[in-house]
Amino acid sequence: MQWLTGTPNFNFVKYRRVAMISSSLLSLLAVVAVFYPGLNYGLDFTGGILVEAGYTRPAELDSIRSGLTDAGFESAQV
């Protein structure tokens, strides 16, 4: 506990260049990681309704798409 009684002396300025370079590299890496593959906006950010349906046999996608278009859902993704 003797180390708590003395005045601490940390030389932060000595490592300022290392800290600035590593911080800049990590910030650049974060920006590249966000924009390189592109953002994948889920339903939370694009708005809309998600409906999941299960079928016992393979679904006929063309009839499902035409049914949704007839019902007024022009931009539905199936």
C-alpha cells in the first residue's frame, strides 16, 4: 500500500505520437469496415412488415408473387 502514498508521475506526453497513430489507424479501419461491404439495412431501418410463412412442400414463388401484386403489394420481396 506504500505506492498509494507517493505522488504518481506518469509521462503521458512521451507516448503521444504512438497513441495518435494507433488511434488514427483504428478510426480509419472502422470507417473502412463500415463502408467497404456497404450497410445492410434490415427491416428496422427500411420500414415495412415482415411475414414468414412455412410450407410443407416447395413453394411456388411465381404464384406467390402474382398473388401479392394482385393484393396491392407492388414491391414485395419473396
